[in-house]
Amino acid sequence: MASIVGGVATSHVPAIGRAIANNLQDDPYWKPFFAGFPPVRDWIAEAKPDVVVVFYNDHGLNFFLDKMPTFAVGAAPSYVNADEGWGIPSVPAFTGDLDLSWQIINHLVAAEFDITTCQEMLVDHAFTLPMALCWPDQNWPVKVVPVCINTVQFPLPSAKRCWKLGEEVGKAVRDWKSDARVMFLGTGGLSHQLDGERAGFINKQFDLEFMESLIANPKWATQFSIEQLVEKTGTQGVELLMWLATRAALGDGPVRQVHANYHIPISNTASGLMVMEPRG
Ligand code: DHB
Ligand code: FE
């Protein structure tokens, strides 16, 4: 059976792509953000994942307001970046793991999730940048399975529902007849709001409480409705749902925090980073 090596959760912001393209990692603005990643890469080098299941939200690029699945799972042989720009050099295509895609899809449908299955799927900064932060040479040594959660058009799935999704994706991986080593990557958050009267809104206290809760009391955030999460974290802060799915995928048992970083701001965003590993 496949084994789960752990989960990485990180913010995604398009400007990170421009900073990478312009080699600004040591620039004073960027350093506190990029400095969080060497320990992540060290952990990955030891954990040796073969496949990464990426929980992320599309930003109106592969899906638009006319057709918006609540949950979508990629089942494509490869995934190409088609992000909105910033002059980011194009990144190599990501190779899909079709066997794991269909294992997850079959499991989710059997578990009564009405998902959308995508045999063609473009990916955006929420997918490509966290991958580039984990594997900076962009010579992707892992296969991928994208799992997309709608956080752009209301109604959004509840935190409780996203926990359940992550839980079932984790079970699907554990039941997968493969000797592959699987990592989860959740991207989005933490608190930020890009538009409206509260543009620039950040809630450090909530973010830190949320990060701690993933280890100590992981279902803590599932008590909140989407409206409450928007109020506490900003309209785009709800992207923390990806972190919740990632944590849930690691299973019921205790989880160890391997590494964490938190820095305000990157663009309009409170950037968070965590590496978690199932204990025992
Ligand atoms: C920003 C943050 C995001 O999560 C995103 O998808 C786009 C932009 C920002 O802070 O600029
Ligand atoms: Fe985003």
C-alpha cells in the first residue's frame, strides 16, 4: 500500500513568481518569506515523495464563473501552467499520476462526493508557485494529482466539508495499491483580502491560532461557517480551507510540526508555511 510522508501548507501569491524570475530571494522585502523554504526542501529530500496531491484553488483560469465545480480532481497525463502573467517564465509541464487520480476519484465518488473529473486541466499560480518553492530547479521529480476546491464563487464548501474531503483523499491514498510515497501540498491563505472596503485586511492572531490548531486540535476551524471565516480572515483568507484538507488527509492520528514560518505581508497576504508529518 502507498505511504503518506506528510503535508506542506503554504501561501501562494503571484508576486512570488516575479520574485523568483528576478532572483529577489535575498532582497530585504522577500528574504523573510523565502528563508522559510530551505527547511522544507531538507524535509522533502529525506521524505522522498514520488507523488504530490495538491489541494489548491483555481482563480478563474481553468474554471470561470460560468462553470464552477465545488470540488474538481485532475485525471490528466500532464498539467500546463497558464497563469495570468507578471512576466513569469513558463514552467515545465507537470506529469500527472493517472493511477492515483482514478484511485482518488473512484474513492471520492464512492464516499458520496459529487466531484468534477478533469481529463484536461490548466493550472495557475496556486499550483505552480508552491511547486517551484518546493523544487526550485523546476525539474519536477514527482508526479502530481491536482485537487481543486472552489473559493472564488459563492457558495463555497464549508470548512467541515473540506475537512471531510481531505480525510477521504487521505483514505484513498492509504488504500492505493502502490508502493509510492505520497506528499500532500495545500496552498492558499493565510489572512488576506484583495478587494472592497477591507482590502489589505490581515488577522495575525487568528492565523497563528489556526496554525497551532492544526497540530493541537485540528478540527478547530471546522466550527466556523464560511461567512465567519471571511469575517476573520478576509475574502481570500478562506483559502485556508486547503490547509484544512491537507491536515485532514494526514489522518486521525497525531501529527508533528516539522517546520513553520509566518510573515506579513507578501503583497496583500499574510504568508504562512507549515510542514507536518504523521507521528508513528
Ligand atoms: C494575492 C494573493 C492571492 O492568494 C492570490 O491568489 C492573488 C494575489 C496577493 O496578495 O497579491
Ligand atoms: Fe489566491
